[in-house]
Amino acid sequence: MPAFSTTKDPVLYTGMIASNIKKERKLITPEKLLERIDDSSIHVIDVRSNKQFEQSHVKSAINVPLQDLGNYAKQLDKTQPIVTYCNKGTTGNAAQNVLINLGFEKVYNLS
């Protein structure tokens, strides 16, 4: 599609959302995350670049750029709830898919 529109085209985003609904991908709202942020059982992963993470990030989040997630995932408990996020949702969505494909059970993308 990039030959006909940009990769961040609203139509493509709508398709990504529809695909996630069909696959029953889990989302978590900022409000729900704030309710659970001090719960040590939830793992929050910021998949943006180190520079973006240093500028601002969710409290208790750790920075694991998307390209490093596969290796980092080996250290995680596959039954622990995990929240992935980025600036706009696309990279967070990709991170959620990576973790699900690696066998993680409770992976949420911050909406």
C-alpha cells in the first residue's frame, strides 16, 4: 500500500484495529494501567527508542526497543501480565504480536 498511501494512513490503522479485534488482541486503557501500575505483577515495556524513552515514559516501564524484544523475552515469565506501548500504537501492537507468538498468555497493548 505505501505506493498509494503512507504507512500511517487512517485506512491502514483501521485495518490493524479490525485485525486485532478479530484476533481478540487485548487492550488496556491508560486509566486501567494507572490503577495497576503499582502492582508488581504487571510488567510494562516501552518499545520505543532509548532516546524517546529518556524524554518521557510510563512510571515503572522498562525500555526494550522492538528489535531487542525477542532476546529480552527469554527473561520473562510467560504467565505474567505484560503491557506494551509506543507513541502511536503501531510498534506496541507489533511488540504484542511478537510476545503472543512467543507463547505469552496475557499481553496487552496500551490504547
